[in-house]
Amino acid sequence: MEGDDLKDRTKQFALRIIRLVKAMDQDLASRTIAAQIIRSGTSVSANYRAACIAKSRKDFINKLRITA
């Protein structure tokens, strides 16, 4: 696995989540669920990118625990 491979894969996952939510119905229940899906689906990529700029290996591992 290349160094940026996981960054690219998590970004693509986030973009697929966004497309999924756009395709959902726009009633009240769907909007509520869609908001949660967006937050949880896009946070994986954001948290992984934050881990990649960690100051040490220990800090990297600690930041990755947040994503799990």
C-alpha cells in the first residue's frame, strides 16, 4: 500500500457518502438520518488526515484510535 493510498481511499469513501445522501429522499426523517451519515462518513477521512500529521508514532496511533 502506497503512503497516500489510504488518504485517497478515505476521501473517495467520503465522496461516495455525499453522493448517497444526495440521492436520498428529502423528507424530515431522511434529512435527520442523512445528517448523521454525512458526519460519520466524512469524519473517517478527516481523522485519518489529522493522524497523518502527528508529531510521533505514539501520537499517530492515538489519533487513529479516534477513527475506529
